[in-house]
Amino acid sequence: MIEELKEILVSEIEAFKSLLSELESQYNCIIKKDVFGMESCVDKIKNANKNIAILEMERRKLCGDKEMGKIIECSDDKELENNYRETRKILYQIKLQNETNEILLKQGLSYTNQMLNILNPSPKVPNTYNSYGKSRR
């Protein structure tokens, strides 16, 4: 079981690195404002997520209801422990990169909406005159 778990963790590390590189390429497309590049990145990110989900299901079948931390404690295997640490480290990097991309996209959308409102303000209430001849907005 430990050897199979090691193999799965090594495969997960490779899949996570693939996802991280795709997120970094998405970041570059966001910075360059390359819309078509971002569209292709989305497909690649979806494929990487599918691969990760498949590996995760294999790992869960192998481990059952046991937590990874407890399995690693009981095994006393340094290679398994190092692989697990590497997995956690890459997951943190993925989370950070994903949040960065999300913030940049929201910032870009906010800027675009503000520019559209400046160029084409939406009329809320048409100007009318009240009984005293003053303009009402």
C-alpha cells in the first residue's frame, strides 16, 4: 500500500506542477490582455483538473477513510513524507496563483465597467421641471 501511495503522490505532484504552469501562463495572458490566449488556458486548466481528480480518486480508494497525515505518521517512510510535503507546498502555490489571477480579472472588469460608465452614463431619471421651474434630477 505504501509503495502504491508513493506512486500516486508522485503522479499528483506532476499533475499539480502541470496545473501550476497553466495558471502561470494564464497570469501572463491576463497581464498581456491576450483574450484568445486566456481562452486556450481555460481548456488546459480544465484538463489538468480532470487529471488531478482522477489521481485523487485513486488515492482515496487506496486510503479509504484514513487521513493522509495519520497514514504518513504510521508509515515512518521519509520518501512518502517528503512527497506529501511537496504536494502541500505545490497546492499552496496553486492557491496563491489562482487568487492572484482572480484578483487581476476582477480588477480588469471593474476598470472596464468604470470606463463604460464614464463614456456612456446610464440615465436614471430624465431631467424634468417642478412647479417652481427648477430642474429635478
